[in-house]
Amino acid sequence: MNIKNQVTQLDAIVSQGAIVDAVKEFFAEDANTSDYGGGGTAGKAEMITKMEGFAGAIAKVNGITHHHSIVEGNVSASEFTFDFDMTDGSKIYWHEIIRRVWNEEGKIIQETYFNAE
């Protein structure tokens, strides 16, 4: 599996704001996530539920910027800036690095978020 192609396709989907679709298409069933806030998920189903809730809480997408990505073997890192107005009146502005570990089938088995600010 060409991981570089997978990363390019995934980053394009995320850049369009289709984060739930990205998880459904690119996560392995046993994938886990962790973030710099101490949260995380165990399994694709849990991540889909989390992303559906998050996406549903976005009132307005002010911008999603994909800066660049790197791939080395089965590990990739993508830099993004996310700027959202939320339905509760709050604002989210994240500049982050998303590190992913991929399996041989081209699915994500581990995704970790790092604050890039």
C-alpha cells in the first residue's frame, strides 16, 4: 500500500471539513487516538461517534488550512490549522500536527494530535 497516496487523499478530505468521512474511510477497526489535552479514543466506532458529535457542534467553518505533510515508512505527520465557530458560541482555533501510524492495508492504527502553536 502506498502510504503517501493515502495521506494525500486523507488530507484532502480533512481539508474539505469531512472529518467523519475521513475516519470512516481511513481508520482501521482497532485504531486508537490520543491528543494533547489528555483525551483519546479506542476503536474506530468510538472515534466516529466522537467526530459526529464534534462536527455537529460546529456552527461555522472559518477555515481549514493544510500546511504540509511528511511520510516516512508507515508513519505520517500532517500540519493543519482549524478555525471554527461552535454552536455554543465558543471559538476553536487549533494549529496542530497529526501523527499517524498506518498498517499494511493503508488504514490508520494510531493517530496522535500535537499542539503546534
